[in-house]
Amino acid sequence: MTQSLALRPTLYEETVPGGGHTSFVLKRGQQLRLTDLEGGANVSLLLLNAHEKSERLNLPDSLKCQHTAKLTAGHCLYSDMGRVLAAITADTCGWHDSFGGVLNAEEVREKYGIGRYQELRNGFFRNGVDNLLVELGKWDLGLADLLMCLNLFSKVRVDADGGFHFEPGNSQASDYVELYAPMDTLVVLTALQHPLDPNPAYAPKPVRLSWQQVQSDGITLLCRTSRPENGRGFHNTERLYI
């Protein structure tokens, strides 16, 4: 349902190093490709309306209205206003976790030990809460705005008793996921290990970000038609631009 990358001009590219973080506005009509460069990456992602930041990603609604907890190509990421902040238009990974959240500083110390800047310089151990708060602060947002995040490239299976199980190897080198923005969307992310990743070593992996300009009619067809709710979600979003 998507054109090949060769047919879409790349507007800009950058690499987020393992442990790094960034934020930006993905403009209406743009698509962001996130690529796992080495395999085993995890990207914790927040989404907000770039012009009204009280409207932000609502993962429970995104799962309920699409009757799934297995987010992949054809699914939408909804705001708490019933609008589509981003649509997953392509995905070679096949599963992205919406349950696990991010680690805070204390949890990182407990899991990986002490990794201070004084000894490790830029290799010091970072944590997801602080990384996301740094980026939120750039947009005059804070702790109250740090809600549930989506963990791209990670798979967490839920057993019959409600237990969570992280599945290593879900994402391989060069796997990617593409997010199309039907509205101006503020993207906040950090590239850190998933909280349930069993690897005892602190070893976050880098990801590449690529911006593309695309035609919305064809690129979103799978998402618009995968559920009746998604058609209505796109309608709600497009009303912003009448």
C-alpha cells in the first residue's frame, strides 16, 4: 500500500544515538521513517498536537477503538480528542509495545548499576523519564505532560494470567516503521532500552530518522480502511483544516 522509498524524496535525515533524545514537529503531509540500524532498538515515543499541546496521544483509546494491542501497519495513533496524530503506514517489524513505559533514574541504577558522567562522559547511563522531560521542557511542557508512551520496535506478549513477557529479537538491523502525519504533530522520543529488556548491560541502540513528503490519498488507504473507526478518525482530523 506504500510507494518505495526511492520514489519519495527524503527531506532530511539524522541519527539518534543510543541513549539520545530529540523532539520536532512532523508537519501535516510529512512521513517519518524510523530505522533500527543495528537490531534490538527501542524508541519510546510521545505525540501531541503541535498547536494545542493539551491534546496528546491516548494509547488506551488507540487500542480500544481498533480492537488490538498489536500496533503495526494499518493502525492509527489517536489523540484524546479522537483525532489521528499519526498513522502507521509501513512496518517491517510487525509489533510495537504500548504497555511497558520507560525507566526512571532509580530503575536504571537498580538494573544497570551506576554509570556517571564523571567517569563515562557522554556514555553515562541515561533514563527515559529524564530524557523525555528534557525534550518536553523545550516546548514549555513538564512532568504533568509525561503520559503513556509507545515503544517502537519492541514486542511484549501478555500471557493468560496478565503477565508481561518481553521477546528479544523482535527488531532486526534495517527494520523500519513509517508514521504519516495527517496534522501538525509534535514528536518527542528517546532511544533507550525497553524496561523489560532482559539484557543486564546498558546498551541502547541508535536509530535513523528520515523525513519524506508524500501523497496522503494513497499512503493512508490501508489505515483509513482497516477499521471503520479510522475513517471517522481521519474525518475528525481533516475538519481542523476546513
